[in-house]
Amino acid sequence: MNCALIILASGKSKRFKSKIPKQYNIYKNKPIYIHSIEKALNSKLFNKIVLVSDNPKRIKINDKRISVIKGGKERSDSSLLGLRFLKKFNIKNVLIHDAARPNFSIKLLKDLTKNLKSNIAVIPALNSRDSLKYKIKNKIYNLNRDNSYLTQTPQAFRFKDLYELAIKQKAKITDEATLFVETDKKVKFIKGENNNNKITFIEDINSTKNFMGIGFDIHKLVKNKTLFLGGIKIPFHSGLQGHSDGDVILHSITDAILGALRQKDIGTHFPSNNNKFKNIRSPKMLKPIIEKLNKGNFYFNNIDINLICEKPRVSNHRNKIIKSLAKLLDIDESLINLKGKTVEKLGLIGKEKAIACEVIVSISKYD
Ligand code: ZN
């Protein structure tokens, strides 16, 4: 199947009162537009993904399946630019999606493409929960709620049919279904998703349910051991002793998350008298805790880390450690801060016999 997806992320977000355009704001651990890209890749439905952005330089993706192109003035211009870009690839089906809807499911993508087998346009839609009125000149009419559709994206089309309508469009449309409805073409409506809302106002991405957690850890440094910090190997004369690999950063983060979730501590979840956990790598301990976090619909606001050691110098390894943590936690790097703190050569830490770490995390719950 030759199927493409166009993700529109070039809006000016006039109603979204923020210094940076909506699509680049962090929502549920990462920039809004990233959610659509990740789901598209995970669905394995698309040979080609086109991200239409107002500012391609801002896009941090490196994947050969994804092309980033510059958008136009209005949504309809950007959509047409995406279609023109795809023209040369011999695409059979195309889905068009607004990046401002990050909460759609992969199942919806599959339902849309399945329905394209016997339709030229497939649109997810919901009935309105509110009563609807319609104004023509000065007169107000009641609309029957059960016969009114609120259309969502992604919307799915046969490429050829959509392209022909799109290049002839005159009015500035707000979704591609409009082109088919206006020209009396058959549109198949399927059930949309209640949580596939369009993020429009900054309130839509703010959660008021915030929690904080604190973590602390210290391990002794011993010879002939590899030093692991933040999930990666750090070249050093000694490594951290412990029941596991002694990664003080990951242990502190794990404890801080458990604190924010109000779920006791790392020792309760991974008792050191249990041989199952002997020599376990710390990313393996962190993983089920992150799964617990995401299952509960909790997402990070930020993580602040103090690594307390005389050596190694944090500044030499900061970028690598942050990259590793972002990957392990599945969050944007901008949410992590790592500080290095020496102790004026005092005590065990000062004599390079131990490394300690403290962490504070802030998380939010989204319903
Ligand atoms: Zn530890």
C-alpha cells in the first residue's frame, strides 16, 4: 500500500496566547507536533510522512521517512503545499492531520485507512454535546444536534481525488472534507474520538494537578568497576559499588518519581535482599516506574539534578547524560537540568571515594 501522511504544523496560533507557536509547546513530555509523528511511525502505515512547518529549522527530527517542508500563509495553503510535494511519489492514499490534535489513537489511523478501500474520503466526526445555532444574516436557526457533525483530523482520502479538488479550491477551507462536501462527492463518516480534541487555547495544555518528588542517593567508588551515570558509561578511575550498577542519578530520579506518585521508595520496589535484582542495570529499574507514571496519565514538567562529586567534571559529560536521560524517560531534553556540585575536597566525596546525587521532579496529571 502506498500511503502518505501530511501533518500540518504551521499555524500562527492566534488564539493560543504563548510566545512560541502552539505546535512547539511541550505537552505530555514533548513538543505537541512530536506526538503525531511518533504515532504515525509506530502505526507502520505510512511510506512517507510530510511535516509542514512554519519554521523547518525548529524541527528536531532525523528520520528518512519524514520530509519537513515550509508551510504557507493559511492552513489550506500549507495542505496544498504538502500535496504538491507528494505528487512525485505516486501516492495512492493520503491522510491529512492537524498537529494540534496530539491525542488521536493509532486505531483511528487504521480504521481510516481500512475504510479507504471502498471510499474516496473518510472523515472522523462526532455529534455535538452542546446545542447548536446557526446564523444567516440576522436570523438565528436551530440546528438538529443529531444531524450535525463536528469533523476531526486525521482525514483520509484517495490522493488523486483530493489533489484534483485541492488545486482548484478558491475559498480558504479549514478541513479537506469541506472540498468533498461542497462538490457533492461521497464522504464516509466514521466515529471520531472524544479525547481527540484540538488544542486551541493555552488552558487546553495546562494541568492544575501538579505533584513534586525528591530523591537522594550515594554510592561508594571502588576500583575495577565501570562508572555508570544517567544510564551511560563514564570513563573514570573507579565505579560505583552497589547491589545494582550504582547509578546514583537514575536511583535518585526513580525515587523522586516514586515520591511524586506517592508510592514509597526504590527499596520497596527492588529489595536488595532479592537476588533477582543483583547486578541489575538501573535503566531496567527505571523502566517499570516510567510505565507506571505514563499509565497513570502523569507527565513531567521538569527534572532538576544535583550530581555531587569532586570528579568527573559534570560539564564534560552533561550533554551526553541529558541525551541518555531524555531517551530513558521518553521526554524532551529541554525538561532536564543537570548541575555539578563539588564539595571543596571535603569528606569521602571530596576524596573521590563516593558520589552522591539529589533530584527534584515535578509532574502533572492529565485526565
Ligand atoms: Zn543507589
